[in-house]
Amino acid sequence: MNVESNPDVGAAPSGVGWEHLRCPVCAARLVRRDRTQLACSSGHRFDAAKQGYFNLLTGRGTSFREDTADMVAARADFQAAGHYESLADAIAEAVGAHGRLPGDGEPLRLLDAGAGTGYYLDRVLGRRKPGAAEAVAADISRYAMRRAAKLADTLALVWDVWKPLPLADASIDVLLNVFAPRNGAEFRRVVRPGGIAVVVTPLPEHLRDVAETLQLLEIAGGKEAAVAETLGDAFAPVSSGTVRTTLELSRDDALRLAVMGPAGHHLDADGLRARLADGPAVLETTAAFRVQVLRRR
């Protein structure tokens, strides 16, 4: 168990920390002690894993399945090959165009809810000067958070985004939500008035021509409307655009694409590898995404 209660801890713990973090047990302010511990005034303490992330899930944790080490490794390799680079650039441009600073001298505060490896968050942070942003990456997969913890100016938290977020009210300037669950009530609570949410969903035609070959899950229509419904009247639409890019995938990258998504939990990777070996050396398909920017009223 990664949380302890120490009755000898009285005042709020001193040390470097992000002032808007909240304890998932008692909701008191959670402060970072050097780089190895988060602690609150009630004595709840969370120690960093050796890879640098913090696991805040306590008790029963979560009923959802985390992405496995193989799934996360496949995603990292696929992203490193640059296949979704145009999407990463579009997200960074959206934040640059619409993300307002909270005030002079204050860093931009970001939350990547369902961050995965932190690939898209890294692109956003890479366009800002060191120290000009503070980011929290949250995901239920510890294997993903091992990678996100390596990002500059980022605190990586193992957390279930369907639970109340361990953040104070109106503490976030920019929320990223890329192919991830959307907890509308919590997003409305933590994004400050004037802050933005950048939400990315796949379009119905995304990877359609290889979906059967790679055993990918079917993409439902109406996702743009579903985003607006989930976030509610608290967010006003600012912009909505599409990103389409042609992918030329080697057999290895095609396998990584299949393994890295939700289907990876039950995919027969060896069987798929054998089928790909009997097909063309390069698979061509289209990746298609909707990028929505909404502003907190």
C-alpha cells in the first residue's frame, strides 16, 4: 500500500510542490517533498516509484484495466516513428492559439487526463520555455506513467480519471484529453473560467480500411456532439478542426498500431503477426482526427 497516515504530521508539509494538488484520501493540500514523496497535513504520504511517478490509487484502486507494458511500448515506438506527428503539432498549435496565461509571471497549468506516454503533452511543453508551464499527467497505467514521468515540468500520477481528480477547483488553465475517457463533471470543476479543454477523438473513417485486418475496434459516429454533451454548458466551443494524414505502415508498425489500442488487451499478437507476414510489406491507410477546443465559461 502506497499511502500512510502519520499522526505526528501537523502543519502542512514544507517543500517544493504544486499548490493545487489535493490528497485523494482527505482532499487536503498535497505537497511534494523533494522528488520522492507527496504528503498532506493529515499525514497521508505517497512515495514516488523508482521511475519517478506517484501512484495515488488507494484501497480498491480502480476496476478498469491498465494498458500493459507491451501495449505502452508499442504505442511509444509507433509515436516515435512520427506517424501521429501532425496531430501532436495540431494540439500544440491549439494550445498556443487559445491557451491564455493566468497572469503575469505565473506558469501555465496543464492537465493531460488519460495521458498515456505523454507524447502529446511533450509536444505542447516543448513549445514553451522551461519553467513556463506546470503539467500533471494522469493515467491508470503505471507503465505509461513511467514514460510520462521523464517529461520536463511534469508530475506523473497513476490515477483513474473517472474518480474525483486530485486537484483543486478552477486550478487548470489547459486540459488535454486525447483518445481518453471524459469525466465531464470533474473537467468542469478543475478547469478555471477562461481556461480551455483540447479534446481529440477519432473520426469514423479513422483507419477504416485496415480495421478488419488489424482487428481494431469499430469507431462510432457522433463523437463531436458527445464531447459537447459530456462537458455541458460550462464550456463554449471555440474551434473544431480535422487532422488527416496518410500512413504507410511497415508490418512491424501495423502490429504496433493494433497492439497499442484498446484491442491490445485481447489481441492474438502472434496470430496477427503471421497474417501480416502473408500480406503486403506496406499497409497504407488514413488516420483521421477531430480536434476540438472549448473554453470554460
